[in-house]
Amino acid sequence: MIHYTCDLCAKELGNEPRYVVKIEAFAAHDPDELTDADLEDGHMEAVSQVIQEMEETGTELELTPATKHFRHDLCEECYQRFLLDPLGREHSHKVVFSKN
């Protein structure tokens, strides 16, 4: 049997309702307007030249993941708090002072 706990408060979720929150983060890309000149350019030649230069110099292209997926299990209370403030803005502005 699979046991679930809330990813925010660590409460064990036995027979209680469990909510799954899935988040997908990726870089936004707003392409420029294509022109006829863009379509006429020989892009394959430029790509081939870059690949050849990489092979000659031994350099590798570093790629960062294009998309990052997150999945969280939440109890009902944490789910309701998440719906009210999904980006956590309210908690990020609070300053907590110690009792000295």
C-alpha cells in the first residue's frame, strides 16, 4: 500500500482527501516576425559549419533543460492555502523577528 504525506506540512494522508499540484516551468519564447529573407537564407549551411567547428575544437554544446516539471501532494488545508496564494507572495513579504 502506498502512503502519502503532504509535501508542505508533512501530514500523513491516510483516508483524507489528497490533492495533486503539477507545475510546468519553461523559458518563454516570443519569436520575431519571419520575413521572406529569413526563409531564403541557407540555415543548414550555417548549422553545418557550427557543428564542424565544434568537432574540430572538441567543444561541447551545453544545453539546459527546456522544461522542468514539479509534482506535489497536498492535504486539504495546504491545497486551500495554495489556491489563495499559488506563488507564495504573501509569505515572502513577512519579516519575522526573534524574541531577544
